[in-house]
Amino acid sequence: MSAVLALSGGVGGAKLVLGLSAVLDQGDLAVAVNTADDFEHLGLHVSPDLDTMLYTLAGLSDPVRGWGRADESWNFMSALGTLGGETWFALGDRDLAIHVERTRRLRAGESLTSIVAHMAARLDVAVRIVPITDSPVRTVVHTRDDGPLPFQDYFVRHRCAPVVTAISFAGAAEARPSPAFAAAIGDPELRVVVVAPSNPWLSIDPILAIPGVRRALEGVRVPVVAVSPIIHGLAVKGPTAKIMRELGMEPTSSAIARHYNGLIDGLVIDESDAADADRIGIPVKVARTLMNDLDDRRHLARAVLAFAETLAGTANSA
Amino acid sequence: MSAVLALSGGVGGAKLVLGLSAVLDQGDLAVAVNTADDFEHLGLHVSPDLDTMLYTLAGLSDPVRGWGRADESWNFMSALGTLGGETWFALGDRDLAIHVERTRRLRAGESLTSIVAHMAARLDVAVRIVPITDSPVRTVVHTRDDGPLPFQDYFVRHRCAPVVTAISFAGAAEARPSPAFAAAIGDPELRVVVVAPSNPWLSIDPILAIPGVRRALEGVRVPVVAVSPIIHGLAVKGPTAKIMRELGMEPTSSAIARHYNGLIDGLVIDESDAADADRIGIPVKVARTLMNDLDDRRHLARAVLAFAETLAGTANSA
């Protein structure tokens, strides 16, 4: 049903997926989105990466803040603070609707997959947004000084400050890929798998941790291409470079390629790292990976798809 | 602990309670608030009468709309509608905070009484706001043409249009008064019980339907005084007069007195109904009961308390 399957976390991945959606025919793109950042907050089921993807593709995301909705108001949070409620995780008034409605439907027994599909349709999003699983998988960030932290505690409350020693995914061993994700991997029309420039440890690894997913992706007879989230030793956004150092790696695209060893057939790296291309050990495409505007996103999407074309029929298609 | 105990539903009752709080010393007033209008909506526990009371006493209520908070925004509802959620019951962005926080705390095992007390303290409300019960009691409006309707379906969705044949309170027989309500009735400092000009059938009857409450109130050795919600055959707000006619009564203060027969020792009626005073059969005080501003509320509160003084030591103190 879809020629291109992207794997993605939040903001950075959503930018590339928006670019892919702009250059592909409608219906040609599915995106499997990390749900291990999901958490229960204020009694609501919050799905940060799914919502970032949905808002980005629906044209509702805030371009400056980088998360949540544009034209947002914060009267709920203000009133909640006055009542003594928890305010460390900001939920905008418009954004709150998706959490309340999702929570209500989950409690009524509907699957996350079905809820996301229905909301995407309501928002006129043609890309098939697929939660990686309908089971509860939760990222735990193990830190040197604060012990194990639930992901949002690490990410939002502690602003990624604690030193990371390991990352695990509670519930992953018992989880199953959502039927829609499994179908997307097994889709006979599939031509390419794109690993978005999301944080490999926090956003992509939980996808690969679900039993059967990594093996299924390694077994697809089409190119699997990743876009490196590292540009000249830095991450565009978020703690990727910091975490790599804390886990004992240099923050380079070579390290990204090693991390994805066996999974990917090629890596797209930024033009500022062109000198490293020969050291990476797998086919590399040099492109501008910084995505400031829609043109950048489209340009990178075209580069990724063209690169995958050159790999088709050779890599990983045994 | 409190010299005055008021029984109240929503808007009209809250106005009188605000007046009482303005003329009494701090700490001298407790109000038992109807919870049978409470309902589960969007997965949230909504308590309309408690919130109206809290917002009114905290100076947060909207003076024009008559419900909800002043300076409110509606971005949540707008976004919810776009996602396909239910929008027939309007929840403002600021108002939403109380529902989300209350629901979270109820699910964590806290009692409604404790939650309301904590929120009132956060909002600097000195009046002791007491839910009549921590048990689920739900008003059911039986209608001629639409069968039994949950209260908010009748009140908001159907705008009180269906003809009422009876009213019942699901769960009342199994409910117990909240410990705080029972303590307020049994308070040795109690000097007067005021039945606010709320709808007797929809707002006060559920209070009296909780086992033991009516008998306890009939047994208090202090005056019980009601303020009639009927002014010259009309209700100031809401469906009181309409419901009285549908239940086969003329909408008069005499009918209100008959409804409260055995419970109250005196009735405050509006000056426009002064000619009826002699026909009511119990002690009557004529006052201006329409409360347009805070002066009206204070004036009526003083009249009610002065009237109760005249009844002390005579009525109901056997």
C-alpha cells in the first residue's frame, strides 16, 4: 500500500517525513512513529512523537517552539498551576484536545493505531501514521547520578542534564508491532525504508526493540537508508551528541553507521561531514541535512529517495 | 465550626452564599453543595455545582454567562471539534484545569471532599465548601417523550425542553453524606440552616435524598429557612417554574413551602409576592430576592439571617 516506509521519532524526523510527503504521490508514504516517549500525565495518555508527526503533517505545528501547536494558548496550564496541579510538562489549550480525546478512546477500548488513523483523517493528513505498537513500551533513561528516569522526567523535567549510562525500553520484550506497522514492513509495494534523522538511541532503538521488528527490517528486499542526525559533531536538536559522548562514542556519522550496522544499506550525511564519507564503510550520500524550511525538507527527501534508487537491487536484497 | 450551614445547587444558590460570606465572619459559613449534577464527560469528572460555588466565592465566575469562568478561552473545544470529539458540553480552557486535576486525584483515591477543600484553599476561599456526598449520586430526569435522561443530557443537550414526569436520584439509596456534611449538620455551633434559592427538585432534593440527611436536618434545634426560587410565578434562571407546572403544581412560593413541609421553619419570598404571604402557612419574610449585584446578595443574606433570628427558640427546636 505504501512505497516508502519511514521510521521516525519527533521533531527532526517529522521534518523529513513532511519533505517526503511533499515529493511523493499521496498514499505512497507510511511512517512508523516511536511511542516509547508516551506517558501518562495528569491522567491523560500523552504521545509526544505521534502528535508532533500529526501536527507537522497537518500544518498545525509551531515552527518556533519546535513542539506543540502553532497559535497556542496556555490558559489551562495557568489555571492548573493556581489549583496546585503539576505544571512541569506544558500542555497547550489546543493540544490538550488530542490528549483528552485519545485517553477517552483508549479507555473505551480502541487501539492507539485506530485512534491515530481517525485523527489523521479528521486533519486531512494523507500520510499513513502508524504507531509502532499498541502495547505499552516506555523508555527508561539510566543516569549516573539520578538512577533510572522515565523518559519525560529525563527529557523535560531534567532537561537532559543527567549523565546517561544506559537506555532501556520497559515492556518492549512483551510488545508486538502494531498490525499496521507489521503490514507496512511486509508490504509487497514497498520500495525503500527511510530511517529519519531522529535520535537513534531514544527514538529509533525502541522501534527496533520490539520483538521481530529489527529482523523483519533487516530482511526486507529493498534498500534501508538512514539520515544521520549528526552534523559536524553536533545534533541539530536534542541530546543526541551529548548522549553519544556519555555512552563512550564520538558524535560522528561513522558512529551512527556502526550503530545501525546490519540494518541499513546506506547513510545520508551532511555536506559539512563530506570528508568523512570514505571512513563510514557503507555507501554514503552527501547532502544538506539541515532542514530550515520546506525547500530544505523537499530537497533532502529527493536526495534520500534518489540515493535509495542507486542502492536498489544491490544491497540487502539477498 | 460554622454557625451557618447553607444547602445549595448552582448559580442562584452561589449568589446567596456569596452574600452570606460577605456579611458573616470568616469561618462562620459552610455550604453543602449538590453533587447529583456531576457526570463523567470526555473521561473527566465534571462537578458543575461545586465548580460554580468555588468560582463564585473565588471571584472567578463569569458574571454574564452565568456558568464557568470569566476571561475564558475556548481553544480546547475548538480543537476537540476538529478531531471529532463531543462538543455539546462546553468546557473552557481555564475551567478544564479543575476537571483534569479533580479526575486525576479521584483516580488516585482521594475523596471529592478532600479535593474540593484543597482547591478552595488554593483559591483563598474561606467558606467551607462541602460536597453532600463522596458517593456517586446521579440525577435522572424522567421525560414524557424521551424517557429517562441523565441530568446534563436533559439540562444542556436538550436545553430543558422535554416535559418532565418525575425526577430520581440514582445511587442515592446507597450513598452516605460526606463526613464533612454530617459534621456540619451536627455542629454544636450551628445557629441556622439556609436552603438557598436553588431548584428544589433538581438541586435540593438530591441532598435530602441521601439517607439520614432529611431526618437530621428536620431534627436540628436551630431554624431552617429557605429562600423561594420563585418570583411572581417565574424562576430567575433555569427550569424551576417549567418543571413545577409539568409536575402539576402552580409555580408559587406556596408550592415551594409545601414541598419543603416539615423541613423548613420559615420561607423568604420576593416582595413582588408579598400579597401571598398570608397564604403560605409558615412564617414568611418578604424581601427583595432578585440578586443582580453584590449589594443585593448582601441585603438578602442579612434579611435571611435576621429572619432566622426571629425564629430561633420557637420553631423546630422541640
